[in-house]
Amino acid sequence: MNGAEIPVSYVIVLTLLLFSIGMLGVLTRKNIIVIFMSVEIMLNSVNLLFVAFSRFWNDLSGEMAVFFVMAIAAAEAAIGLALVISLHRKFHTVDITEIKELKN
Amino acid sequence: MLTLSILAPIVAVIIIGLLPASKSEKPSKTMMYISMAASLISMAASFIAASGFSSVNPDFQLTEVWFTSVENGINWSFALDGLSLGLYILTAVLFPIGIYYSYVSFETQSAQGEAIRRQKLFYSSLLILETSVLGVFAAQNLIVFYVFWELMLVPMVLLIGIWGGKNKKYATIKFFLYTFGGSVFLIFGIIAILYYQTQSKLSFDLTDNLVMSLSQFPHAVKVYLFWAFIISFLIKIPVFPVHTWLPHAHTEAPTVGSVILAGVLLKMGTYGVVRFSLPFFPLVSQEYADLFMVIGVIGIIYGAWLAWAQTDIKKLVAYSSVSHMGYIVLGMFSGNIIGLTGAYMQMINHGISTGLLFLLVGIIYDRTHTREIDDYGGLAKLSPLYAIIFMIATLSSVGLPGTNGFVGEFLILLGTFLANKTAAVLAVSGVIFGAVYMLHLYKQVFFGEPSEKLLKIKEKISLNMTFKEVLLTVPFIVMIFWLGVKPGLLLDTTDASLKKILNTTVQAELAEKNLLKSVKAANIKTEIKKTEEGL
Amino acid sequence: MENIREILFFLFAFVMMGASFGVILHKNPVKSALFLVVFFVSLASLYGVLGAEFLAVLQVLVYVGAIMVLFLFVIMLIAVRDENFENIGANKGKTMVVFLLVLAFTMQFAALASVLSSDDKINTKTEYSKTIDSAQNLTIEGNAEVLSFHLFEKYILPFELISIVLLIGVIGAVVIAKKNRRRLE
Amino acid sequence: MNEILLIAAIWLPFLGFLANGLLSLKKEPASQKLVSIFGVGSVLISFLIFIFLTFAENTAIVSQSGFSAMFFTWINVGTLSADFAYKLDGLSVFMAWIVTGIGMLIHIYSTGYMEEEKPHFARFFAYLNLFIFAMLHLVLGDSLPLLFLGWEGVGLCSYLLIGFDYDKDFAAVAGKKAFITNRIGDAGFIIGMFLLFQLTGSLKYDEIYGFFGANSVDASTLNIIALCLFVGAMGKSAQIPLYVWLPDAMAGPTPVSALIHAATMVTAGVFMIARLAPVFLGAPEASTVIAFVGGFTALLSALIALTQTDIKKVLAYSTVSQLGYMFMAMGVGAYGAGMFHLMTHAFFKALLFLGSGAVILALHHEQDMRRMGGLYKHVKLLAILFWVAAVAISGIPGLSGFFSKDMILEMAYTFANGGKILFLLGFMTAILTSFYIFRLIFLTFHTSGDAVKKMEEGGSHGHGHDEHGHHSHHSGLVPLGWNIMGPLVVLGVLSVFGGYVGLPHIITHKTPGIVGYFDQVLSVAPSKAAESWHQHIEGSTAWLLMLASIGVAFLGLFTAWFFYQKQNKVPAEDSVKRSFFVHLSFNKFFVDEIYEKILLNPLKKIADLSYKIIDVKIIDASIDYLGKITLLIGSYMRRLQTGVTPNYALYIVSGTVVIAFIVFGGLN
């Protein structure tokens, strides 16, 4: 009657797994767009944690944070994808290992 | 007034920064006027401040507070005592001379068709340097001291690195790494004080409170701290064997850089020793006094010998600095008022005489563009007035009685003699070698028939000093003789403060003795107890 | 019916895991993007399960509605399909290193989770409530309502700032993605 | 009032220095008349003031503490205090008379001698005035630091004046040599001063005397102090082994040689010993060393003087030799005799130098005696004055040198520690002195050759030392004006009669006047205290000694006459091979060369090597290696920067793992 009770640790483990999968993607993929997607996975997994703890402590601040993260993520996606286009225009590739501007 | 004298140069830097960028390669009068005005204001302010100084009072006076912070014990306040007054004034006097000389030098170079570049940065560097050095000497707080100590590096590195000679990069890196390496020890020491202190709120203000709290540290900690502080200072002084940055830095630095470097920057090291090492760790410094005497003596003789072996005028003068600094180290660790006063006197003297020497070398270098001793000869015939002024600087440097150099050297040697005969006897030989290398230099450069190179240069540009250049040397000459016959002018102001420093040693000794006594008493008590129990 | 939320939680959790593996493993970025859509939707559902209904709606709107469309546009625009990327496992040594590293990472932080006992549970039924006017004893309940009060009271400044950030983001995206005419000339 | 006069007397020459120094800075040569007025006037007034003070403050001067004047505080630190304060007592008034008196004469002489040196006239007088100023500090200062100020000050003036013709390399080198050699002595002097300070707690004479009056000090302590101080005297007064600078110092203008390097400055060491008589009297062993050093110096330099051909070099070595006599006297405790000889020597040696200067000037700057001779015909007065001086120095009875030298020899003979040997040294020196000085006279003024003719020939062959273009047409001797001959005459008179203040004991049966004077003025009556050092001497022995020394004086005269007048020998040219001993003597026993080989060159080599090896190769290189190691590490670390972005991400993750391990590691 008081609804289901989900242990916080479950959410944490889920978040951790999702975060790790995202990280794996970032580290192994070469396509910038897929890397970008992996980053979104990581971002969202953290959002999940925010929500979970927000509910756990019964404090809305966590959800507020998620709200702002989403807003920022929208802006970030716009900028990031614009950068991808600009990069592609310059190097004619989206393979990250081909772009070595950080050296020299 | 202290605030004014410390901040005036910074204000000038801002004004210079706001000036429109100009592509002109002629020496800029505007910038010179602004810088001169700032440094003269600074000088005047420091004089006005000094006029209110009471030489009877051994503590900090003329205190001016910027803002205080009780929480972290860093009070931004400035004050002078007998120890810093002389050096502060010396700095304030030396900078206007340096700035004006730079302009005169630019004019000379410009007259020879050379382009003068990046003057904005040049004057700004000089002015920031002035602020930082003044800050070091007036800082009343260990942390503030450290901030200015480090700030000094930036403009100096720029001065050597941008306007230096052929080998400037090497010299700059060496200068920077050496001094910065030293500073690492200093900041380590400061942090360690924070770590070991037992008071709930430790203020880094240089008061008796800090000395007291330091005296309660365990002895081993004191030894580590002592070394952390002293290494940093010794590198800055510099003493053998960490002196090798000095010849490079002096040789490659532009003239004004050399003058300031010799005049006041080296003094920061010796000032640090007297200001921190001696009163903070009186017993430890006594413990190691013999070691430092050895270092000092080696510095004196080694520096003098190496100066003799040089073929480059500036290098010779640089090594003579090493030798003179050896005297100061000797005096500082003599542990009596005569030696300590001599060391203090010698700090000022060295600033004056070596500063003048570098200035003079710069004046002739502007025309000849060579520093090789062999290229010179017979200069006395071509430029008699220059020869006379150089002779005065030489005499001051070799410590002829009647000049300032004698008073300092004599006091140091006497003080050392009372503390350690062997060291003094060895150090006295430096008096001979000092004459050897300076007169060697003087003979090679000024006597004999004029060298062909000089005659060739003479056809292009007059080797005689201009009126402006003579004017620049006048303050030095006045100081050389004034301090030579009436050193009381300086010594009276320092006496009380120096005595206080020596007094800390005496008190520490007493405290130590009492501690031993109480330990002994406790031991006896336990013994008695034991015997009673045994019975 | 009590356990339906728990069941839903596990269901969406597994869907999300699968979808995210799909994202990182699939060769074709278009398909990766579609997996990502699945991921976002199930995450939104999970928000719902946890009782954050407003965020669940927002998640669908922002991510699936806006961001994913953007992704797909870009993928189409730069015609990635022409390029043939090697997938995971091409460089086995490096992949192993990365895998172990990530494993180590996971293990390290998993230790954190063990701090909380399994008794620390989220009560999904609890509603947020906020007293607006204590004199009139006026309280509101419900996720969206309370959130809105928070947003326009306590977080009004960040809220306004975020609108500026978004504006800058829009302009920035336009500027960056625009062809650099000068260079072309 | 008189105090102010005393200070004025001391500082007047300084004003002269300033005035002339400023005049010398002018572009065109300053008026010589003006310079002379400043130069001579300041010293003259100072001399007159001293005469006045001597009579006005007679009682104060002869008293123990003397007449003193405080000018201003100099150094005052801790227990050390030294002021610009002056003490005019029996000893210093004696020196002040000599310094200002002879100084004034030489100033007057210089106005004539330097007349041709138009561009440097003012500079010369500036230096001379500065010298008088420093010398007055040396003798009148009331503390050792002030003495040291004068001590180094006269050294400086000596340096400047030796190198007066700085464009000539040998002059510059000689000046440097003088200064550095003096500095070696000064180092010893400083240590002596410190020891004394440690012992007595003060450096003021009055307090030092007071200390010695109240305490008796261990002889071994005083021996060390006395030896250290004597090292200083060795440098300043040119004793073995530091005498080498004085002969070279003759590169300076001749009046300088007369004033500084004969009459005043070089006697500073003797004065210092008298000033610190209590120290030296308490140190019998050190005193013996001083006496023997003096004796050997006298003999060695007399030997060198035998064969020199440069007229000034002969006189220089003669000066060293006479200084040796003085130290012998001081060493055997005969302070009165030493000071007496100091005075007579000042008269006749100044005369000799000024006379030789006149000869040199007359012969257009010719200094080589081989190119002189027969001058008697041309300059009779000068020759007579020269004879007076020579007779005085050689010890022929009746003139000043005889009395003082004989007194020293007698005191040496009676000295308890090896007095006979000392006497022998002095005795041999006396023969040699008489020989070389008459050799000089004969070669210069007599012999059959004619200097004037030689000079004209030499001039046409481009010979000689003359480098002054304006003398290119040699026409006879340069006339000598009154300002040159006047001082010579005065000095001649002094050389004749100066000795009568110290008639020997055996004639008058009283303590010789001057010895009595010094017994009285030296605060601890040194002669009396030193009496214990001396054995009793019979009247007949004294007569015998005196007759012997008179005999050798005539022997020297006769030998010189025989060789150079009768046989008409002229010393060989430089290139001619000489017999072994003459070769040794002519080349000054190769002392300079030995010093250069065993001291100077090795030191210079060590300096060069320590720069090249220790500084550059070891210290600097090791610092550079630190840098190189850092660079090496960097060159490996650089490979981590691949430029591939995922790698950087990998590093970030690795770092996070490591940090997490450190932070959370404990939780597992």
C-alpha cells in the first residue's frame, strides 16, 4: 500500500554498470559520433543516480540537478554535434584516431 | 608612506600599460618620465617614512596595515626595523638610478643606430621588480615575505631573458631554476612550521610570539627547518658551491639588471638569514656556525681566485661578488655584535660598490660592445673622469680605509676573529686577493697605451662620460665616502635591532640550560625515588 | 500489484543494459543511435517507476525528441556509412587493457555501494509535499507541482542562467557548424 | 682653539688635494701657479701650525697622554670604538715635523721638477697632498684603525704616484706590485691588530698603554702579536721578504721617490714599532727576529746596490738597506737610535733623491749612470750637496749619518741575543754602503767622461730613456731653478747638522740628547726597559767600534775612488757577461724571478685551473647534468603524448582508478 521499495544499492549498481559501459564505449570506439553517444549514456546514468537519491532522501534538489543537467546536455549536444560537423569538414573523417591535432 | 613607496611603481606599470602601443624604435621619453616619477615618489616616500624612524626601538616601526586575516595568520602589513631600513632605502635609491641609466643607455645605443624594442615591458619589469624587492624588505609577515620573494623572480627572469646578452637563455634558465629550487625549500619550511605548531592559531607575523612558538619545537625539527630556510637563502646569496648561477646571470643580464641584482637581490638572501634563520633557530645556527664559517672562507678565497682567472670584466666583478658575500656569511655567523654589524654594513657596501662597478662597466659597454679585458687598455688616457670614478669603485671594493668597504670588512674580520681565529686568519688573506684581482683588472683596462680597438671606437663615439652618466654615479660616490668616514649614519639605526637578534641567542641558551637543569632535577628525583623504593 | 514497480525496475534495467551494449557494439552508427533511443525511453520509464514523473516526461521530450533527432541528422548529414570502422576487438591487446581498466573502475566504485545496506530503500509511493502558506494550511503535493515551486523560487537564478546558456549554445552551434567562407576563399 | 688648529693642520692638505684634484679635471691644463699655491701652501701652513703647536702646547705634548684633539666619531660598534681623533705627543710631533717639513721642501722642489709635465701638474700635486694628509693620519691618529687608515692611504698614494705615468706599462706594473705587496703586509698587520684588541679590549693607544701599564702579559702572546704587526712593517718598510716593491717603485717621478719611498712612508713601519713600544718590548724573541731581519735586509740590499747602474735603483736599494738598519735598532730595543736614524736618513736620503732628480732633469731624463760622468764641472753646487749627503750616509764622522749609524752599531753589538752577529751584518753593510754611494758619486760627477757629450751622442743615436718629444734637440743641460736648488740646500744643511742632536755617549758622557728625548716621550720609557737586553760595554770597546766603522767608511771611499776614478772603470753594458757574484748582484739575486716562479705563477695557475675545472667542469656541469637528466626523462615521457584522443581518455580513467584505489582502497 505504500508502494514498492527498491533498494538504493540496486540503483547504484545499475548506474555503475551503465557508466562503465559508456566508458567502455568512449575508450574503444573510434567514431566520434558513437563516442558522443557513449558519453550521453554516462551522463544519463549519473542522472539516474541523482533521481534515486533524491527520492531516497526525499529532497527535490537532486531532481533539480537532473533538470539542469538535461538543459546543459541539450546545449552540449548542439555544440558537440556542430563541432563534429566542423571537424568532418576539416579532416573529412570522423575517425578520432586520425585526428592528431593534440600532438605538435 | 611605506604603502605609497611600495605601490607607486605598480601604479606606474598600469599607466605604462595603458599607453598606446608605439612602433617607434627610439627610446621613449614618456615611459622614462613615468617610471622615473614613480620610482622617485617611492624614494621620497621611503625617505619621509625613514625620517620617523627611531633607532632606539629594536622592533618593527612605521607599521602600515593593508588588511589582516586572523584565520590564516597572514596579515598584509608593512613595517621597517633597524634590519630592513638600510636595505629598504638602498633599494629605493638604486631603482631611480637604474631606470634613468637604462634610458641613458638606450639613448647611447640609439645614437649608434640600434633599435630599442619592447620598452613597455622593460620599464614595467623594472617597476614590478622594485615593488617586489621593497615588499620583501618591508614585509612583516613570513607569508607576505615569501610572496614578494617569489614575485621578484618574474621580472628578473624577463630582464635577463629578453634584454640579455648572447647566452641569455642558458643564464635565465639557470638563474630561474637555482633560485626557484631554493624557494621550494623555503615554502617547505613555512608549511612545516604550520604543521608542527602547537598553538591554536598561529600568526606568521614576525613577532616574538612566532619566535617563541618556534623555540618549543623539538630540536630535530628545528634542525630540518633551519636547513630548509638556510638552503634557500644560501642559494640566493650565493655561497660556494651553489654560486654558479651568479656569474652567468650577471654576465648576461642587461646593465640595470646586474646593478639591481648585485645591489639588492643578493641582499635578500643575507637579509633572510639575519631576519629568519638567526632569530628563529638561534641554537641551531650556533651549532652550525663553524660550518658556515668554512663556507664563508671558501667563498672569500675561492671567489677572489676565480675573479682573478676571469677574462670577462662582468664575470670578474660577479666573482668578486661571491667573494664579498663570503665576508657577509662570515660576519653573520660570528655570533657577536661586531661581526653582525659588519655583515650588515657589508650588505649595504656591496650594493653600493658592486652596483657602481656594474654601472660603470655598463656605461663603457654601451660604447665598446665588448667585455673582454684584453680588448681594453689605456682607457685612463681616453676617459680620465671615468678612470677616476672606476678607481673609487675599485678602492671601495678592495676595502680601502676611508671608503665604506673598509668599515664592513674590518668589522666582519674583527668579529670573526673574536669567534674563530682560524677562519679570520684565512679570511684576511681575502684582503690580499681582493687587491690582486681588482688591481689586475684596473691595470689591464686603464693603464698602458690605448688599445687599437678602443682607438677605433673613439673615432665613432666619444668615450668620455656624458654629464648624465656622471650624475648617475654621484650618489654612489657620495655614499662610498660618507659611509667610509661616518658609518654611524647606518650603524646607529641597526644597532638596537641587531642586538635584539643576538639577544635571542643568549635567551635561547639560557632557556636550554634551564631545560637541562629541570631534566636533570627530574632525573635526580626519579633516582631518589628508585633508591627509596629499593630501600 | 505491490511488486509491479520492482518488476518494472528490473525489466527496464535489463533493457537499458542491453540497449547501451547495443550502442557501443554496433558497427553502424545509425543503429547505435536507434539503440540509444531505446535506452533513453527505458530510462524515462525508470524515472517514472521511481516516482519522478516530471523528469520522465522531460527525458522523453529532450533526449528522444530533441537530442536524438539531432544525432540522426548529423549522422545522415556527414554520411558516415561510407566509412568502414573496425569494431571492438580489432586491437585485442588494447581492448583487454581497456576492459580490465574499466572493470577495475567498476570494482572500486562498487565497493561504495556496499556501504549502504539493502535495508536502505526508496519508497516510491511517497509524494513530495510543500507547505505554501502555513497560515492557511495550504500544501501542495505531487512531483511536478512541488518541482515547479522549487524551480521558480529557490532556483530562479540558475533557471534564468540556463536559458542564456541554451541561447549561447544555439548561437555557438550555428557559428561552429557554419562553413568558414573566408578560409574557402 | 689649538685643537682646531691641529685638526686644520691635518685636513689642510686634504683641501689642497680637493682643490688640485678638481683643477686636474679641467680640460685644459690648470694654471701652474694656482696649483703650486694650493699644493705647497697647504703643506706649508700645516708645517707652520705644527711648529706653533709644538711650542704652544709644549708641556702637553711631552706628557704621557700628549695633546689630543677629537674631530668626529668614526666606528663605534660594541666594544670597538675608533674616532677621527688625533694625538700629538713626543713621538708623533717628531714625525709630523719630518712629514710636513720635508714634505714641504719636496713640494717646492716638485714645482720645478714637474714644470714640463703640463697636463699632469695638478694631478701630481693632488696626489702629493693626499699623501701628506694620509701620512699625517698615520702618525697622528690616536688609535690603530686611524693609523691603518693612514697606512693604507699612503699605500694608495704610493700606488697612484708610482703609476703616475700610467701609459707606461712598467710604471703600472710597479704600482700594482707595490700595492699588493703592501697588502700582504697589511693582512699581517690586521691580524696583529685583532690580537691586540682581543688582549687589551681596545685599539686606542691610551687604553693600550694603560693596559700594559696595569697588567703584565705573557711574552709568548706578545711575541705573536709583535710578529704579526712586524709583517705589516715588512710590507710598508720594505724588509725581507717583502722589499721587492720598493726598487720597482722608482718608476714614479723622483720627488715621489724622495718623499714617499725614502723619507716618510717607508719609515712608517719603524714608527709603528715605536708607537707600540710596550708590545714589542714585552716580546724579546720577536724583537730578535726583527733585528735579524733588519740586519739581513741591510746586507742583502747593500749587496744589490753595489752593481746597479740606474742612479735611482742604487738609491732605492740603499734606502732598503738603511731601513734595515732602523729595524735592527728597533729590534735590539734601541728605539731612540732607530728614530734618530729615521730622521737623519730622511734628511740625507731625501737630499740624495732630490739631487739625483736634479741630475736626471738636467740630463733630459737620463737615469743610467753609465751615460753620466764629469758633471762636477757643470753643476758644482749640486755636486757639493751630493758629496755632503754621501759623506753623511757613509758614516764619515762629523755629519749626521755617522752619529745615528754608529749608535745603532754600538747598540747592536751589546745586544744579548746574537749581538755580535748583528754587529757584523751592520758592519759589512757599512763598508758596502760607503762603496756604492761613492761609486755613484764618482760615476756621476767625476770620472773622465762627460755626461753632456754622452747625452748628445746618445740623443743622436736615439739612445736613452727620453720619451718626451719636446727634448728632441738636446742642447746642453737643462738649467736648474731656485725652486729645485733651494730645498736641496736646506736638506744639505740638515744633513750636516742633523746629527748633533745625538752626540755619542762616549764623547759627552751623557745619554745622547735624542735618546733621552725618546726615553721621555715613549710612554713606557723603552730604552730603560730594554736595558736588560743589553750587556755592559766598556768605554774602550765603544771607541774601538767607532774607529772601526770610521775606518770602513774611508775604506769604501778609497775603493770606489780607486776603481772608478783612478782606473776609470765604467760598469759594463747589460749584454756583457759578468762574473758569478756580480751577475747575482746585478740581477738582484733573482728574487723577483723566484717569487714569480714559486708564488705568483702557481697561484695564477691554481686560479685558472680552479675556474676551468672546479667551477665549470665540476659544479656547473653537475648542475647541468641535473637538467639533462630531467630532459632525458622528459624525452621518454613525451612518447605518452600520442595525439590520439582516446589515449588521453585512457590516462584519465587510469588516474581515476589509481586515485579511487588510494581513497577507497581501505573500504574493501
